[in-house]
Amino acid sequence: MASTVGEIVGYFPSSFFGKITFISINQHTDKPQLKETPEQITVTEGDPLHLNCSSEGNPSPSYTWTLLSNIRSPISGSTLIIEAVTRADGGQYICLVRNSVGKVTKEFTVDVKESNIYIIIIVVVAVIVLAVLVFAVVWHLYKNNRVGKYNLKDVFFLSQRYQHIAEPIGE
């Protein structure tokens, strides 16, 4: 909705025919108008968040952000940026855009999903621990139950003393 704030009239001498030329300029103002952006936003924990509340208006609008979900320092500007989202950043955000002609608000609902990286790390560590345990059990069973167990030191000692040949035990 456009409106005229006032009329600015300028008087300028003209060299053409030596007359004074009158110039009338009307200044129009517009209430801020928001650009379309999604209202429901889902973001993964740890990812950046950009909420855009850009608008057009004359005179240029100012922006005020209200965060209903948590307390942060005051934010001004058309875009709210959080570099790494946490679970606490989820909730409702309200952008108030105003100029001397009027104001509009835009509400955003932010849903923060849990990151799957922690689950992946836990599964990988569990698989590694399980593999080490299985290897240790198999090695212990193999070491204690192998066929033909003998000590080479005893073989040399017995062969010199009794002239016996060492044979594997258990076959």
C-alpha cells in the first residue's frame, strides 16, 4: 500500500527563456512487505541455521528478532544466523519488520533433529571391541587346544640323555 508523505517543491532558474522552472517530487512510502520463506524449518544438530526475514519497504525497514525458545543476545538484521545448531535452538522465532508506515511479523518454527554421527561412532566402537574379544577368545582356545604340543628345550634335553625322538602328544 503506497502513500504520499509530502510534496517537495524545488525552484530552479532556467536559462531557457529566462524563466523559473518548478519541479514537484512526490515521495511515496510503502509498508514493509515480506518475501516468501518457509515457516517450518527442520535442521540437523550441528548444522548452520539461516532464517531469512527479508522485506521491501520505503523507508527501509528495521528488523527485531524475538526468540521464544531460549535467551540469546539481541539480533538485528534481516537474517538470523546460528553457525552450529544445538537442541536448545529449536522452537519459535518471530521477526518483526517495521518502518514509519507500518509493521509486519513473520514466525518461524525450528525443529532440531538429533545428529546420527553419535550413533554411528558408538556402533563402530562396539564392533571393534567385539572383534577384539572374539579374536582373544579364538586365540586362547587355539593356543590351549592345539595338537602336537611339546617344548623344543625338552626335545633336545631328552634326545641327548635317553636317545629318544620327540613325538607329538595326543595322536
